[in-house]
Amino acid sequence: MKTLILVIDPQERLTRVIPGWPSVAASIRLLVHYARLVGWPVIVTRQVKLGELDSLVREELEGFPVFVKKYFDPLREEEIKAKINELNPDRVIIVGIETHICVYQAAKHLVEMGKKVVIPPDAVASQIGQDHVYALKNLEKNGVETVPVETIIYKDMENPEHPAFKEILEYVKNRRKTLI
């Protein structure tokens, strides 16, 4: 299955008001690190007025294309939509912020385009917890799969003989230490 990771707006002006941002950032880093190991493309967006990418994810996102957007729905930007169409993924995994605004609109748009959409709840967030929860519930009703980052990764690897397993296992162990 051709997979694309869409990282939405992990920017400093917004991340500093997101409760639990360090945990969300750790999940984003883990997924992007895995994507790099297995060759999944990653697209990053930046909302035009929210500043630079947050320092907790900036290094892991280095080298991937970053698109500036003015719309909340990144797929309303022709350049982003064209890149997604060029990559033509079967599945798009969306991470970033905010769940109930940009993530929600992108997911709905991608479902309308016939894409399988997965959102790991541990890699998305909103300023208000209820907004996050209700947006994910609505998206699930509309065909979006919601499972944690580790579930996505381990399902893809299938077994410990996968070439990325040892490196990812160490990354997972280190991440878990910071979350417990």
C-alpha cells in the first residue's frame, strides 16, 4: 500500500498553547522517523501566520518538502493537492494540529478523494481536549481509521525480521521513557 504522511502545521506559535505537545511531538517524530526508514513520502504544511516549525519536530522533518498554506484545509492549496496527486498514495496518515480544524478538513477532503485516511490520536491535538475528541469521533463515523502511531508502525512491519525493526524498537523504547 502506497502511504503518505501529511504533517499539518506543527508551528511554534501554535504548539506552545497545545496541552501535552511534547508527547504529540514525540509521536510525530517516531512516525516520521519510520517513514524515512521505509521510504514513505512526507509532506509538511505551515499555516502562513504561525511562524516556524516547532523545535521538537524540526530536525526530524528536515529534508521533506514544506508547503506554506493560507487555507485551513491544506488540500485547497493547489500546490499541495498537486503534490498529493503526483504521489498518488492509497493511504494518507495525517498528524499535526489542530485536530478539529486543519486535520479534520484535510481528512474529510482526502476521504472525498477516495483515499484511505488514518489519524493516530497520539500524533494530533487541539487546544481544547473536547474539540480533539469530538472531531476524531466524527471522522471515525466518516470512514477515517484512528489508531496509535505504534499500531501503524508495527502493523506495517508485521514481524521482528523487518529491516527497520531494531532501529525502530530502540526509538520506541526511548520515546516510551519520555512519556511514562
